[in-house]
Amino acid sequence: MSKGKLGMSGIEVLQATPDLACIVDRSGRLLWWNGRFETVTGYEADTLTDGDVFDLVTPDDETVVRTAIDRIDEESPGRTVAIDVLTKDGDRRPYEFSGRPIETARSSGIICIGRELTGRDKREIEIRRQRDELETLNRISETVYEVIHAVIEAADRDELEAAVCEGLASSDLYQSVWIGRNEPNSEIEPTTGVGPSDDFLSRMESINELDWERPAQRALRTGMTQTVREIPDSELPEEIKDITDDFEIRSAICVPVRYNETPLGVLVVYSTRSGAFNERERAAFERLGEIIGFGIHVIRTQRVVLAETATELTLRTEKLETLLGELSLEATGECTYEWSQSTGVGTYRHLITVRGLEPDRVLEIARSRPDVEEISHVSGDGKEGIYEFVLTNPLIEQFFDAGAVLASITAQDGRATFVVESPGDADTRTFVEMAQSRYDATLVSKRDLDRPVRTAGEFWKTVSDRLTERQRTALRHAHLRGYFSWPRDATAEEIASSMGISSPTFHYHIRNAQRALVEAYFDNLED
């Protein structure tokens, strides 16, 4: 919009208008106002001098006014905004304002004219507002849908993250986008992103140097989406405001990228819109975060699970930085990794078996290690015990992120052995270098594995072969009579009576059958 100049004749016209009239600078500070302005607001000239328009509107309308000021040069001349003017007595007077940039004697300003609204006017403006909001939501939905389509088609994680960033940043709704992956040191480093300038991502990464928890970190830690609206007026550090001001950023959203309860990263999106990321827009982004997490999970696992060939690497280390290695120095038997699951940013919950070491000593050793957050004795005695512990930044996570799985870890006499499986077409040097860097491990062997595809029919035949006829009969009776329901429709004694056997005999067959099913299930996962 072109700027006009306001002479004395223009001031006289504004002074005589029955509408509210004022001139503000680009920060919202009042430079001039007419008599009607004082009459409606109830404030005298001394009070209004050096004040700003934000003191005369509600907090919700403040966002609308700031956005209108920020975009005054871009809007068409007929563009208006409806706000409530707060009077000195606390009353709310509905007005519709139009604005136009002008040149004053001292600086660049904006002339504002406000017309009081009738009931009909308010209804028409509300309809117009709802129509504009619906149009924006439709554009948001279309943008998110296009990004989801790109996620589905991505071949690897890098391509997926790049597609998300480019898809969102290509819309005029969002100014810049980046994705960071979870790091054990709690820093958030943009791994992929699109910004308004070449140094945008590096400047965002420099925020890690500040002593504060940035919203992206909080989103990863809590698993909850974080939004910051009206950044210039927020409590963010001044260094952050300087960066966002340079790029005209007004709002931001940080969405955790997760699969189930496993954090995988964070999606951060910035907008020049002051009113961006309302409840509906936020819900759309949270859904997008879930889909990105699912896409990453599929990409990370499908290469290993679906590959017809795989490479098995056996690596060994004698450094005591592995928990199993340290435990095995005192244990008289083998220490074995059984199972693990991600529990949070950079942490995994593991189950291990320790043979030939008293439980109290196992707990004492584990608790002395800085990488062990939790440890508990699940079952067993000094001969053989099962322990559950939470470990920070385990090697298993690094392997998984790189597209491999840690098949087993065993340790004895202070020596730990890792067996890693990767897709046959993967560069195995990556995994060897990971183990060397972390534990100074050496490569012991490397061999190719064939993985013939197992059909569902073949799997169920394997399960059936593990059951005796008595076990199948016990299972069928238990299933049909509601033994597995809760609460149970029939007790073990009632089912045993119907089968013509004793209760201990039924318990013997049903427990062996359940164990056979569980073993077959987990053996199939390992295959």
C-alpha cells in the first residue's frame, strides 16, 4: 500500500469526524487523536500522551491489533479489523477500524479510523471472521495433507524430514521449519530445515549456548506440544527475540515427534502470523507429529525386518564401560542382555540376566555407574537373577537409528560381546565405527545371513507343532468356557471337571500350552 501525507486540512477533517480517529507509530504508540477519542475512552489528554493503543484493547484483541500494524503495508485499503475498545470505566465498546500508512512530520505512522458497530454490524463481521478462519484452516489442512503424503513416500529418514520441512515452508502460512533429533545431552540441534536465510539454522542452533530450557527441549522432555505466540511480548530471552525479530517471526510451535512412547525428535515451525497455532491448528500439527514418528519407525525397522539378506557383525570389548562387562568381572557365570525398550529421551529400559553374583552386589555395582538411572531386582537369587535397569544413551539406540538391531550382548570375565544385524545392503563400517568409538570394540567376525520369508501359515504350523493334544484340548476348553475372560466365566476346577481330569492336571496342561505359545511368539520375533 502506498503511503500518504497528512496536512493541516486532513487533521481538521479528522478532528471533526464523529468516528474515533488516531495516529500511531509502528510500535503502537499514540501520536495524535481527536476529541471523539477522549470522549469514548474517558481518558484525558495527559493520560493518553505517550501511551499506546494496546492499553485500550483486550488481551485477545491485542494480537489482532499487532498483526494489523505489522501487515499494514501489505493489506488492501478496504481491510478492517473489529475490536472492543476498553474505556476508563472498564466498559467494552465494539468498533471496526480501518488503517492506512502515512508520513508524519516526525516519522512513519498509521492513521486509524474507528466506526462504532451496531448489532447487525457485529453479526456480519463475525460471519466474515468465521469465513476467514475457515479458509485459513482449510489451507492448513491442505498443507498438512500434502506433507503427510510426502512422509508416506519417503525412502529414508533424511528424505522424510526434508520433505516435511520443505512442504511446510513452501506455504505462505509458515516462514521457516526445522526438525531436531533427540540427543542425550539435552541439546536440540537442527538436522534438517528450511529458513529464510543461509544462517538461519546455525543461529537457531546457537540458542543451545544459553542457560535455559528452550521450548523444543521441553516438548521432547514432556512429550507435550509447546506454543509461543506474540514472541516479542513473551518471556523468551532477549537473544531469542533478536533472532526472531530479524526474521519477522511472531509465533512458534514445537511438536514432539514420537512413536508410541518413544521420542524420536521435535518439529519446530515458525510463522509471521501473530494469531498462528490456535487450538485447531495445534491439533493438526500434533497429528502430523504422530504420523512423522510412525513414518520414521517404519523406515528404521523395515530395512532390518523385511530384508531378505542380512549381515551379522560380532564385536568384542574388554573395556569396563559396559555394565554387563563390569558385572561379569565378579560373576561366576555369563551375564546376558535379554530385552530393551525406549523410555524417554536418550534412555532405554533393559532386562539382563546375571549368573553367579549376589543381588545386593549387582545393585551396588549398577548404582555406582553414572549411566544407570534406575535398577531393580526382578527375580532370582545369587545363582541366577533377572534385573531391570534404565540406561542413558545406550549403544542399542545408536545402532537402531542407523538402521541396525542389536541381536545380543553377552559378557564373561570382563569381556563383552555384541552381535549386530544390519540389512545386507548397508555399509557395515558405520556400525563398527560406532562400537569402536563408544567402547573401543574390535570386529571379531562378519557373515552374511539368508532370511527366507516366513508365511503366516508356516508360523502357525510352528506354533501348533509345539502343543500336545492334551494342551490343545485344555486351551480350547479354557477359551470356549471363558477362562481367559475377566472376571472369569469359569474356574479351573469347573473346566477340569468338564474334561474329566483333576484341577492340578488341568493347570499343568494349560500352563505348558501358554508357555509354548509365548516361546513361539518371541522366537518368531527373533527370527
